[in-house]
Amino acid sequence: MAADGEKQQGHRAGIYKQKNKVHKHGKHRTKGDIERENKGRVSVTALTKKQRKELKKMDRRHKANQLRRNKKDMILTEKRRLGSRDGPPHLVVVVSLHAGADAGAVTKLLREEGSGGIVQQEGCISGVSDSFGLILPRFKLRFTFLSQSTADMHSLLDVAKIADTLVFVMDSAEGWDSYGEYCLSCLFAQGLPSHALVCQGMSDVPVKKRVESRRALSKIAEVRFPDARLFPLDSEQDATLLLRHLGSQRQRKLGFRSRRSHLIAQNVTFSPNGPVEGTDSGRTGLGTLCVSGYVRGHLLGVHRLVHISGHGDFQLSQIDAPSDPLPLNLTTPRTAKPGKIQEVEMQVFCLDLNAPVRVLMKADPSLRESLQSEAEVDPMDGEQTWPTEAELLEAEDARKSKTMKVPKGTSDYQATWIVDDNEEEVDDLDGESSDDDDDSMMDEPMDKDDEENDSQEEEEEEEEVCSTERAGADHRYDENMDQAGEEEGLKLYREARSHEMFPDEVDTPLDIPARTRFQRYRGLKSFRTSPWDPMENLPHNYSRIFQFQSFERTRRRILAEAAAEDEGALSGWYVTLHIINVPFSVMESVQSGKPLVLVSLLPHEQKMSVMHVLVQRHPINTEPIKSKEELVFHCGFRRFRASPIFSQHTSADKHKMERFLRPDAPTVVSLYAPITFPPAGVLLFKQRKDGVQDLVATGSLLSCDPQRVVLKRIVLSGHPFKINRRSAVVRYMFFNREDIMWFKPVELRTKWGRRGHIKEALGTHGHMKCVFDNQLRSQDTVLMNLYKRVYPHWTYDPYVPSPSPWFKSEVTVDLEDLEME
């Protein structure tokens, strides 16, 4: 025991004290816990790296608020600019979706003074009579209205590409008809801008049935427009509500037009370069086309190429700034009476036509983009090798070893011109075979004439029976039938059905060796992993196209440079473009009543390359579409004809070709076409013999890659003749021993999943012994896959004829049937 006055000392742990681990409770330390543990101590590395790059919590919150506020202000500014004094007029296109709906009545009602607008320009769109400019002093907005007929599908699609709003006129009972559904399918696939639904005739419905009728019509519209509002348009008050909605609704942004400047022509003049020999004062020659209109989308540069939809690419010489034909005065006093506002506005709108036109910019020929679309091909720029000395000596020895009987005194030079007897025999055999072919060709027309005579007699007998038993509608129906088209369609359906049942299977020819017929094909150990050089044996057309080292990187760079460009006519300016070397056919198209749509191209978009489009088969068309068949493409602002090839959409480096456009899966369409930077909608049409164009597929641009490998597969089939434990004798795949030895390295497979290879040939008639990984079944089939690379055909044609309206013939047939009944 210690003394009372002595204090006991506390124990201090030494360096060997045991330190147990903290229990891992599964929770992580918070930032506050870490700061409390550090007690303000910060490492040097954190000061130099983390604190310089990482922001605090409040700083991150402030930055997010600033970005959100800037984006909101940008959207509001863009929305308020459309239709205002600083922006282009609000372009509204009125489209009728039913044969009984009248789009002209809608535009007529919007012209009325009671709607609150002032009509300034009649026929403001060049070539379109039913168009006008409208100014709303109350809302401080200006509109350009255009009524477009659905009969001309090309004009409808061109106008919809640049329209700010589409007004669809529906029938009060049915909504839209079958052709209206067809037009909506095309517009949705291309890219639908902001839209509004209008219905006329609601005032004619009894008052007690209006709510029910409007509810039924809204239910029909929900199939295509789930969130759209239906506007009845029977009075001037309804017109005012529609105009207010059009001016305040949210604009849908379309990527393929927001990155490019575009305009619709409001005034077009043509000045020929000079008279062309043999023509009437140069009316069919080239000239300068002056197009006036409001710039929309991006700013328009004078050195960029412009594309006129349906006519081609052209260059600009200068850009002028004439007076605005649809000015908007915002200085009208608010205290003025309603009756005097129109007088004040009309006085301000009187334009000075004699005002001088200001030249904004002129093109520098050295900076202007070229119209070159294809690469220059040098036919002598190929791989040329001179034979080596060993090859020359070998050829000389072969020439000397060849013995030939020649007359005495014949020199070596004269001996080279003497034909050998063996060559004469070969020529004689060729001549005999050609004579036999000629005889067979002479015999075939005789047989065909007899068959045609017999068939004509049978058809005459059948016509007599039909004339006595059937008359009226059946006879007229048979007269309108295209027999040749029916036969071609039947042949195509049978081929598609055969390909569906036996995909890629072909018959080995009997008269031609298989090693000769399929010499361009090769076998692959694995379609997924086996290598295939994309630069091997390229066709001659590949020397005419352009290729990017990285298409995606180039696309991002060009779009970024276009967004940062600051030289050119801004959006909303009314300008006049001087387009040089334009054919007079463009002016004839405008004079015929078609709208003229013009778009500025990005760099490289006039050059040819291999474009790939991802499409989906449209359900409205069930006719088989074969690969390398000519189709009509609507790609962005372009339309052209081409013969593409179809392939599967996979992520591998090799893609299997499809012989037909599949209805149940997305398909990649490859073709030679001008470069277009995505995004852009694509529509595929097939033109009939009568000029009608049917929509067959819709999709979007995928990429531009000439090195995309598309392989065509053929399958040779054989039948197991004798089956052992793991080996079998197969026949009917080849018909001679040489072909078996030629294709011996290629792997075999069966429809039941067995794999094997050729071991040896048996006899000389195509029997071969094969070894498999398991015993075959008697009902199994032995297959051999062979592949070759395929390329699209160069059939690009920028001229597309105007389609014939397909609904006219159907309407006339229905009317005839009703009359007969």
C-alpha cells in the first residue's frame, strides 16, 4: 500500500501494445468523417490535382444551374425568334389527309380579317398559287402559309423537309383515308416537324352529337398523334385560336436540317449565259438562277455548294440583300384604336421597290468548293511488274523446245506466223460447236412459233367462252391486267419462296466443272473469326470514290466547324442567291407549279462513296424486293435512283448478303451515292411500269465505309449414299473427281448439326468418302458453304421522274364496280 500523501501514477502503453482491427460494419466513411479525421490536413498531391480539378458541392450546383439557365434561355430565344422581326416567317404547310377534306377552305378562312391577321403577299412562294404571307400585329408574328397537294409526293416531301409546322386537315367522320395513311407513313419516316390537327364540318353535326363525334375523331387521331390537340375550324374565332397555337407551340428539332442552311424560293428569275448552237436563245442551255427567300437553319456561306432538290449541286457567285417583302413593325402604339391599327400597319408595309439592292458577299473562285464528285482515275496507275531474267529464260526455252514443221528456207520471224495443226483442230471444234449452237438457235424459234400459234388458238377459244358466259366487270378487269407483269411477279414470288425454304442453296452444274463455275468463291473455317482482307481484289469503281480514314471523327469535326462558322447570311435574312451554270429545266419546273427547295451542303457532301443505310421493311408493301434491283431513294434533301445490295446488320467484321429484303429484321442497304453526314431519314420506293412509286422500306443513314465486307454465300448440297459409324459416302454434290480434290480443304456440315471433311474421292463420277464428328442419319443432308465478296452496282442516277398518283386507278375501279352493282 502506498502512503496517503503519495499519488499513484497512470499506466502508459508501450510500443508493443496490441492493436485490434476495427470491426467492418459495411459502411463507408462520409466526406465529413474524412475531414474530421484529417483535421484540416491536406496532402500536397491533393492540392495540385484534386482541388484544382474537382469542384466543391456548391460550386457543382451553381454550375449545373447556370447550364440549365443558359439552355433554357437559348430555347426561348430560338422559339421567340421564329416568326418575329429578327427571324424568318413561320412557314406553315397545309396538307389534306382525306379526299373529302378541303385544304383550300382552311387557307381561305385564315385569310379573313376576323382572324386577326393582315394578308400581305398573295402567291409569295414561287410556282405555288395557293400561298400567302400573313402578319399578326396582336401577337407580333408573321406567317407564310402554303397549301400543298398530296398528289405530287415529291413536292410534298420536299416542302415537309423545311416546314416549321404541318397542318393536317382531317375529315369529320373518317379522319384520313388509305392514301392519307400512306402520306403519313412517308412523313413520319422522313422526320415530322411540329404539327397541328384541323377538322372542318363540326358545326354541321347536331349539337347533341358533337361531343361524341369529336371524341370518336380524337380516338382515331391517337393512333398516329397520341398527344396532339384537335382544332375545329369553322369560324373566324377558331382561326384565331389556331394561329395563336401555331405561334406559341414548341418546335420539334430535326437534325438533318438544323445543321444546314435551307430556304424555299419566293422569287425565281433565270438569266441564260448565252444562246446555244441549235437551240432557241439558250432556253435549253445553262444560265444564272437568282433565287430569293428567307435563310433558315444555319448561316449560309457563299463558298459552299448548294443543292436544289431534284436537280443537282451548284455553285454560288454572290449573295444580295434585297428589301424584306414581309416586314413586321413593332412600333405601333398600344393606345391606337383597333380600327386604326390596320391602317398604320398597311402604311408601313408599302415597300420601296426602287431601293438599291445591297451586295452582301461575292464568292472567291479560289475559295469556292469544287463540284468534283468522283476521283480522277488513272488507267495506267496500276501495279506493273517487269518479268525477271529467270522468267525470260524459261519463256525462251519453252519457245525453243516447241517443234514445228516449216518449209525449207523459212526464217524464225516467218515461223512465228505459221499456225500449228493442233490450233487448227481446236478452231475447227469451236466452229463446229458454234454451228451446232446456231442450228439449235434456228430450231428454237420454229418451236416457239408453233407454241405461240397453239397458245393463240387456245386463247381465242377461251375468249369466246368467256364472252358468252361472262361479261361486264370481269371482261374490263381482264383488259386492265398486265399479263407480263403477272408472270414476272409469279417468278419473283417463287424465287423468294424457294430461298426461304432452302436458303442460299444452288445446284452444281453438270456441263461446267464446279471449280470453274465457283472459282471466285472460297471456304471459311468460321464466318465470325476467319480473316478477310478488305483491300483484296477491289473493283474498278472503287478508284472513283472517296474514303475517310475515320468517318465518325470527320463528321464530328465538320459539324463543329460548321457550328463555329461566323461568315455568311444569318438565319432570318431575306437574301437573293446567284446560282451559276444552272440548266433551264429548273426554271421549267418552277413554272409548272412545283416549289423550289434549296439547301447548303457541308464539305465533302458532293463526293461519291459507298453509303450504308439501315432500313426496315414497310408493312404496306409485301412484294419481294430482290438485291441489286433499282430503287428510288429519298436521303435527306436528296433523291436519286440506285441498285443497292442487302446485308445483315451485325457487329462483326463480315456481313452476310441477303438476296431479298427481309420483312422481319432490320437490313443494311449498301450503294454508291453522294456522301451525307447523319442523321438523316431515308425512304425507299419501288417504281412500277406505269410510273407509280410504292414505299417499300424506311430507315436512316448508318455510315460511310467502303471497307465494309459483304459476303455472298452459296450452299452446295449432297446426299449420304452409304452411312458407316463416322464416315459416309456422299454423292450429288460434285460430278467428277477433279472437283472433289479442288474443294477437299473446305469443311462440311449437315442440317442436323454434324461437322466433317472430305477424306478421299471414290471413282470418277463424284462419289466421295467423308468423315464426320458423329454418325449421320439417313434423312440428313450434307452441305458445303462457299463465300465471295460482292459490291453494289454503279447505277447512281440523280434524275427521278415524278411519280404517278396510285390512288386514281383504284378509285376509278371502285366507281365502276359500284355502277355495275
